[in-house]
Amino acid sequence: MNISSAILHIAPARLAEARAALLGMSGVEIHAENAEGKMVVVLEDDDLDSAANKYVALHGVPGVASVAMVYQYSDDEAQTEEVQA
């Protein structure tokens, strides 16, 4: 499991177009945005390779000028054991 968040800077005139494209991407949730074009998104993927590919795809969204990752958490569920007390 991989969870990360990013701040996107989007051309204000293309904010609606970018929002529609982002909502069409699996594992992407928009948590905040403003009229100046800043948007906070959370990405959830099964592995780091998928997450990396998604960050590359974010750069290709219409109107996106920059993408800055601000948080990342990764956990290999296959190696996680549940311990009972």
C-alpha cells in the first residue's frame, strides 16, 4: 500500500479542466483547491511503481504547472504480521 499527498499548481483558467481529468484518475482524491490554482490531492496505490507512474501522469494533466509531493507512506502488507495479545 502506498499513500501520498501532493500540492498541484494549476493555471486558474484551466482549473475546471484539470479537476475533471484528476477525478477521472483512479486512486486520486481532491481534498482542497482555491481559485488561484492550488490543489491538494491524495494518491493511493498498491505499490511504489504505480505511485511513481501516477506522479508522472499528474504532470501531463492539462493546466498543471507543477506537482510537489508533501507526504508519502508505504507499507508492504505482505510482510506485516498481526500480533495478538
